Amino acid sequence: MKRTRYKTKREQGNATVVAVMLLAVLTLIGLAVSRIAGTDTQIAGNQIPYKQSFYVAEGGVNREAAEVGRGNYPVTNIDDFTAPLLAVLTLIGLAVSRIAGTDTQIAGNQIPYKQNFYVSEGGVNREAAEVGRGNYPVTNIDDFTTPLLADETGLYGGGALPGPSHDVAGESYAFDVFYEGHYVPPAGYSAVHFSRYDYMINAESGEADVRVGSRYYKIGPKAG
């Protein structure tokens, strides 16, 4: 059996209200967009004379510079500095020369600090290699009362430093290696079988007292 459904007057009235509201919203949006576009156009129009004047002035500078290059604006007396332009150029030259001299002096003063920094940094890496080889052993991984393992005088508790000479390109440095404890290993290692052992390595070089310190760790068997 076919059923026919008829809309009530109330339903028709609701649809009309919704349509009117949507039309009003779209009208307001259109007016807002139109007003913004008109404002942008007006601003751009107001900037035109200023931009034109700027380009004319800039072109004028380049035009007259060409005449100076051709020698068409001769200087009648090269020792006459009453002309303000020549005086300004002279002062600028002196200022640039003084700045360049100051920069050179500053760079020269920084050389010993940079050299000592590179030696200290190299010393940290040098001692980290010994830590990685196990040449600074930790006798008790749970003892933090005497964490110093070694310094430039030798191993803690006696013994000579391992490996070749402890220097960087022939430059000696002072250093110390500390044991910082054991922790959970990083991702990728089983916490059941491994532990992370941390070390603090410091190195110092030169009269400039440049000191570099870095924290290193290595992965080993699980701490008991």
C-alpha cells in the first residue's frame, strides 16, 4: 500500500526561517569581505606616490654616481675639506679602519683561549677512550665515597696511566675521571641483563684555565 506524507504548515515555516537566517549570514560575510577588499585597495593606492618618490630618489643617486665616476664633478682643490661630503667620507674611512683594527686585536686575544679549548676538548675525548677500553676500572660499582678513578698524576690508589702519552698534538693537559654510578640502560638494551655506567671526565689546558667537562656512559653487564 502506498502512503502519502504531507508537510504541515509548521514544518514549512521552520524551513523558511532557516533559509532566511542563512541568507542573512551570507550577506554579512559578503559585506565584510567587500569592505576589507576596499580598504586594502585604498591603502595600496595611498602608497603609490611614496613608492614612486622613493624610486625616483634612488635612481637620482645612481645617476649622479655615474657622473662622479666619469669625472664630471671635478674637485678644484683636493686639500680643501670644507666640503662636508669629503669630510664625511674621511670620517667613515677612519671609523672602518679603527673597527677593523679592533676586530683583529680581539681575534688575536682569542687565539690562546681557542687553542686551550681544543686541547681540553681533545683531552676529554682521549680519556673517554681509556674509559671505553676499561683502563680506569671501578673496584666497587656501589661505592660513591671515592668516585675519582684517575687524574694526570696516575690511577687512583697508585699505578701509571695506561696507553700512550696523554696529550693532544704534543700539548699536555690536566684531567680527572670520576665514576658517577650505574643506571637503567637506554632503549634497545635489556634492563634484565645490562646497566648503564656513567663517568664524568674533565680536562683543563693552558694558562687561560680553559676547562671542558663531559659526561660519558658505557653499557655493561647488569649491576648486582
